[in-house]
Amino acid sequence: MSSLGFRELWLLTCAFVIHHPDGRLRAIVSIHVDDCLGAGDLTCAPLWDGLKAQLMFGSWHSLLDGVKFLGRFIRQAPLPVGSVSIDLADYAKKVPLIEVSPGR
């Protein structure tokens, strides 16, 4: 990651950021075991290519198509909007329902 210019966040391990020279955030990447999730601006294509060359696990998908990451379905709207939605519906179906009696 550092060879591409990313630096790991001190308070959020396994999260890496890279900034433009003027300080604006360029990209952020989170790695969990063998899953990687990244988001960035329109200048990031060379960064993604570099990551693909260095991180040889799994397959690569675009957030524009939607991806499942850590039990969540995540999708990004096309730029210039770029908003991100996170859906936990499938994950929530797997959480057991525990009934609690009144007064307990």
C-alpha cells in the first residue's frame, strides 16, 4: 500500500488513505482478511490498477454494480453524485430473533 502512496490510519487499522497534494482526499481503502473495499475520485484508475497488481486475492467488482462486503450490500451512484448506499436486509435476515417476555 505504501508503495502506491497510501498511509494507514492510526485510529482505524486496515484503513488506508491517499490525498492530493493540496490535502483533498483522493482515495480510501479498507482491507478485511481477504476482502478489500475502496472508493476514490476520478484520478484513481492508476491506483486501482496498482492494487490489482499487488493484491492477488479474490476478484474485482465495481461499487457502481454493487458489491457484498462484510455482510452488507454496497452500491455507489455514478459521479458526479457519487453517493453510497448500504443495505443490511440480507444480513438482518440471518440475525436470530429473541423474544423477551414483558417485565423481564
